[in-house]
Amino acid sequence: MKNKYSALSLIKNAFTNNKNWKPAIKNAEPKKSYDAIIVGGGGHGLATAFYLAKNHGIKNIAVVEKGWIGGGNTARNTTIVRSNYLWTEASLLYEKSLKLWEGLSREINFNVMFSQRGVYNLGHTLQDMRDIERRVSANRLNGIDAEVVNAEQIKKEIPYINTSSSARYPILGASLQKRAGVARHDAVAWGFARAASDLGVDIIQQCEVTDIIKSNNQIHGIETSKGRIESNKVGLVVAGHASVLAAMANLRLPLESHPLQAYVSEPLKPVLDTVVMSNAVHGYISQSDKGELVIGAGIDPYIGYGQKGSFCTIEHCMQAIMELFPYFSRVRMLRQWGGIVDVSPDACPIISKTPINGLYLNCGWGTGGFKATPGSGWVFAHTLANDEPHQLNAPFSLERFSTGALIDEHGAAAVAH
Amino acid sequence: MLLINCPWCGERDETEFSYGGEAGIVRPENPEILSDEEWGDYLFMRKNTKGVFTEQWNHSSGCRQWFLVKRDTVTYKIIDSYKFDRSDSENKGSK
Ligand SMILES: Cc1cc2nc3c(=O)[nH]c(=O)nc-3n(C[C@H](O)[C@H](O)[C@H](O)COP(=O)(O)OP(=O)(O)OC[C@H]3O[C@@H](n4cnc5c(N)ncnc54)[C@H](O)[C@@H]3O)c2cc1C
Ligand SMILES: [Zn+2]
């Protein structure tokens, strides 16, 4: 690494008043052509570029981002990382990612503040508890840590939660994944960008892709606001804009882009040292290192590219949090924002080749792709490099929407994030 | 929050409505003669338009009627809302 971060480098730079730090990322201008172009400088695009360079020895790569890196959903999400999905296909993919998270700060020499503080998915009805038992059993059969806990155990670990049986939606129990947790979203984008940049990847910001060039069913490159860039391999990793980019190549996708909002409170002293999610009342909550409560819920129902949603969605989410934590009733909320999430019919991503040679898709992560960032980049890099999916992402093909082999994670994975 | 004009009841809060997605998707008359790709296209593929978009809404907590809305999906501004039987070229099935 050109600029290796360590305790020693901190001390050394402190002695020179921190004036000698080098820029972490080289800001590149486009070259005429590349071996591979990644469209979209979110976490998934940057991770793809990093693993392409690191694992597959392809060095002549560009990441083309219309705004700034990590300005999309990557830096707008509530950072929950877990792998306790129901179906084998999904749980193996997310578990691959979780394993990469466990070594990520070291691998990219950047502290992504991955904190395995555990995630509780609450059950409020007998049917919820049966679904939880089933999912926990499925997880364990797939070698993923998971356990069922009862209301008493929850109360012991999370003192401020309301486990009273007179609650409108009483908490009966939960699934607990102890290896799950949260990470610092900006650091994930910056860390992957820096590590990729160090391996020679060009990271081109403020460069919007406006068209995709192809002939005879083969990709030749892209048109951008900074001119034409050639390549016979292009990967689209643009989340909420996947349908817009695919349409440039005359490809239809099974996606709908919705606003998804998040909310942050004023900073509090530590009150919540884990992550709590509830599908039934539809809200989830954790506390950031700065002390803010980080809160989210479901999508706004309509298609929206505006990075904002409706007030009624905020109200609904706050009601859910109040149901779980009446104690927070007088906490003031400070900030609110939205992202554009690309929701697929089976709540699973598309990480796939396309009918067009040299065009690859990584999209459809919807409300829950942050947790998959390293794993998604890892399998997508494999797919681009070999022109074949890895066995972990083969089931997540675009063809499944005509073969019918959907991977239905809708209700199964508790709250979708 | 959207203020939606139900063609029967007038302007009401978004919370009274439920969303029905893209308008103009017509169920194929003879599914059995379609290829898997064509059937998959009907079931799953969507325009997901960025910009002016025609969509269906149901006044589920009101008169329970379905109707059409033309809305900009970037600004969320509602341009028009109307009944299905309006003779309007916009209103025809589209792909
Ligand atoms: C409020 C909210 C909460 C969430 N909570 C969670 C959570 O707790 N856990 C979880 O796992 N996931 C969560 N998610 C989902 C998660 O954020 C996403 O699935 C993930 O970050 C997607 O990463 P990405 O790199 O694919 O997309 P993005 O970070 O959105 O990157 C796509 C990039 O493509 C760029 N782009 C678009 N069009 C063009 C163009 N024409 N030319 C060039 N570049 C273009 C965009 O500017 C953007 O930077 C949440 C999302 C939101 C919005
Ligand atoms: Zn009405």
C-alpha cells in the first residue's frame, strides 16, 4: 500500500501536525479504453473493482460514478449486516459476505468499524415464532450461527424494550444472530475505493453514463458526460437506476425503484448495544457510536426516484419504534433522508450475465444490499472475469424470471433490510 | 405526502389510497402459446420509468375504486388523475 494506515503512521503524522497525509484516492480522468468498466461508484461497484484487481489480476479497470463515490444508497443506509436468510441460495451468499466482513478492515487496510453486536428479529405472534424456529433451523443446517430466544432473555439483554404481555403486539421471542451487527457505511465506500485505487483502478467521479454502445449483441463501451469510454466488458451496479441504465441497452428488468427513508435522533448516552428489528410492527433500531438512534422501516409504496418519501411513512415508523421502546417517546429526531431502492419480485438480487455479450448486471438488492457489499463485489468480479457466474451467484440470474426459479425471501427473512 | 385526486371523491391524503403500480399491463389472451420469456415479461418486467409515469391507485379507505394517475416519479408532482374509461390515448395499454 502506498499509504499504509497503522498505529505507527498515526503517531508519525501526529508529530508533523498531520500535514503529510497523502490523498487516499487518486481522482482519475477517463482513458480511451479499459479491460472492464464498472458503472456506479457505490459500495458494490467499488468492491467489484477491488476484487477484479486483487483476485483476478485485471488491472485496467474504471469505476464511473455520476456523483461522488458512496453518495447513493451506500451512504444512506442503516448499515445492518446479517446473514440469517431462509433459503440456502440467499443465506450462503450473505454468509460469504459476512465472512468477508469479518476480515475486511485488515484486507483493505481501512477501519470499516464492523461491530458484531448481534441482531434480534422479533416475533409477536405464534406464527412469527414458528417462522423464526424454521429460519433458525435452516440457518444452522447451513452452518450459520442462529438461536431462538424468549421474551425474558430479550428483556435481560435489552432492558428498555417493552416485553409486557399487555402490549398491543406483545413480544414473544426473537431470532438472534450474534455475529451480525453494523458497520460504518462511508468507510466501506472510501476503504474499497482507496484499496482499488492502490491496485491501479481509475475512479472517475462526476461522470454520468448517458448511453451504452453495442452492436451485433456485443458491448463496446459507454457514452458519458466526459465522452466515450471503450470496453468490451461493462458491469452495471447502479441500484435504483438499474432500469434506467438497462433501458439504454434495450433490456427490460423486473425491478421497481422505491423511496426508502431513514431517521436519526439526537445523540443519547449508550442505551442500546445491539440491533432490534421487527417485521410485525415494521421498524428497526440501533444506536450509532455517536449516540444517535438510527431508525428505519419499509419503503414508500410508490415508484420514486426523488430520494425522498412521504411523511405518513415517517409517522408509521415512529409508531412502530414507540410500540417497542415507549422509553424513547421524548427523544427528538434530528435528521431524515431517503434513498432509491431497486426492489425485485422475490426480494433477491440479480447478479448475472445478460443476453448481451459483455454486459453484466448487479442490481435488485432493494432494501438490503449493504450487508452484501463485500460478497456482492466478490462474486460479481468472478462473473465478469470468467464470463460465468460463481456457484454462489448462479441462482441469482436474470433468467430466473422466465424459468420461474425464484428465491422467495419476502416474508422469510424478517424485515427486509 | 401525496395529495391524490380521486376522480370520484376529490382530493384526499395519500394514506387513504393503495398503490397499484404500472398502468396498461394487459394480461395476454392466450398464455399457453407464449414462450417462457414472453410470459415472464408479462409477469415481472416493468418500465420503472424515471419521469412522467402512468400508474394505478385504489381509493382503498374511501370509495374503493381503481383509477389512473399521471405522476412525475422524480418530483412526485401529480399531473393528472382520471377514470379508466376516459377516451385518452394515454390510457391505452402500452408495453
Ligand atoms: C434508507 C435505507 C436503509 C437501508 N438499510 C439497509 C440496512 O440496514 N442493511 C442493508 O444491508 N442494506 C440496507 N439498505 C440497502 C443498501 O443501502 C443498498 O442495497 C446498497 O447500499 C446498494 O449499494 P450499491 O453500491 O449497489 O448502490 P449505490 O450506493 O446506490 O450506488 C449506485 C451508484 O450508481 C450511481 N449511478 C446511477 N446512475 C448512474 C449513471 N447514469 N452513471 C454513473 N453512475 C450512476 C449512483 O450515483 C450511485 O452512487 C438501505 C437502503 C436505504 C436507502
Ligand atoms: Zn374515491
